[in-house]
Amino acid sequence: MRLIRAADCLVMPWKNGGGTTTEIAVAPEGASLSDFDWRISMAHVGQDGPFSAFPGIDRTLSVLTGVGITLAFGDGERVQLDRTSAPYSFAADRAVEGLLADGPIDDLNVMSRRGLWRHRVERVSGAGSLSASEGLLVLVARKGDWQVSGAALVAGDSAILEAPGRVELVSHSGEAELYAVWLTAER
């Protein structure tokens, strides 16, 4: 298992000044926004605005902090997301604008290149075990202190486990939360 400490993650301001992105992991390592196979990041969204389009990419968004956001798609569909919403998946090449409900939010953003990788995201709030039968399992600690198969993770830290593998999750924090991301190669 490879650990990624929050302090080691790269924080990048958006070109439009509306927020920042903290890159957690990307494959291949060092890939740019135009040539990654998969990418996991957190964003601080400070104002309404259009999402960047990523042709051929599938995306899953989870609201981590703040009141929420409405995704206003170009075809008229509107989806409201807040802290209680399940992770929401959509094609990242769809035109979409983010409309903040009441002030800034932070979100978890998982993207994978269609036809090369697929992903699934789940919010986890208690002790237990998770396994990866193929591909990778990435754990992103959101709240509380976690023990992941003996390794300590605090909020903002992540761990990557290559399949096959299993991890035991323990938290002694009352409001512990992490996100599990399963990434599977399609070829």
C-alpha cells in the first residue's frame, strides 16, 4: 500500500480564478489534464461557473463541505448535490455549469478515460474491510483519524492499494468519513 500525505499534494489555482484543485493521484504519474488515464482530486469551488470539458472522460463528483451545488447541464437537466448526496457520475464531456447553493464548497472529483479505465466511488463512515479484486483501490480520508491495515491516515491523506488486496479500516473518531475509489482497467 502506498500512502499519500495531504501535505505532499499539489494545489493548483484555476485559470478563471474561481477555485483551486488539489491533485491526489494521477496515472500515468505526471500526466497532464489532457493525457491522463485516471485522476483523483479535490476542488475548492468559490464561485458559480462552467466546468472544464474533458472529452472521453467519465467523472464522479462528491460534495465534501459547504451547502451544495446544482449541476446545470447544457441539455436542461439539473442535479442538486449536497453533503448527503451519493457520489454522482456523469460524462465529463457534457456541457455543465456549477451553481453554488449558498457559498463555496469542496468536492472530491474522480475521472477516468472511457475505454481504458472505469471507476466507482463510495462514501465509508465506519470500521470494516474493503477489497480490490482487480485494478486499484484508493482511499481518501475526509474526516477523523483512520487506521488502514495498521497505517495511520488523517483528513486529507490517501492510500493506494493494488489488487488483489484487502484493507481493514478502523476509526476511533465519532464522525469519521473516507471515500473508497475502485479503478479497473478495461483492457
